[in-house]
Amino acid sequence: MFSDTPKGATASAQLYSLVETAKANGQEPYAWLRHALERLPAASSVEDYEALLLWNCSPVSPG
């Protein structure tokens, strides 16, 4: 909405999309994003990555 560059607008849209998808899947957006980003470096297989998808996670509480 208030991005200075097209790339900034794209990045904002992608983040907003993740937030709204988290809400639609019963997740608290910040908690899920933190959960996924903390585990992403250890992911090494397709199954590991798929386990981090919003619809494959149990609801994550903040903290």
C-alpha cells in the first residue's frame, strides 16, 4: 500500500498473503511464522518442508 518500489510492494503482498492464510487456517500469524522460520534451517526433505505448511501444522500459540 505504501511501498517505495515494486519489489517492496511484492514483498509486502507476500507477507500479507502469509498472514491472511495463517488466519484462514486457524493459526496465530506471528506464532506460526516464528515456528516455521525456526525450523526451516533444519528441514532437509520434502516431508520436512511440507510439515511447515500452514495447513499441516497444529495451531501454534504465541511464545
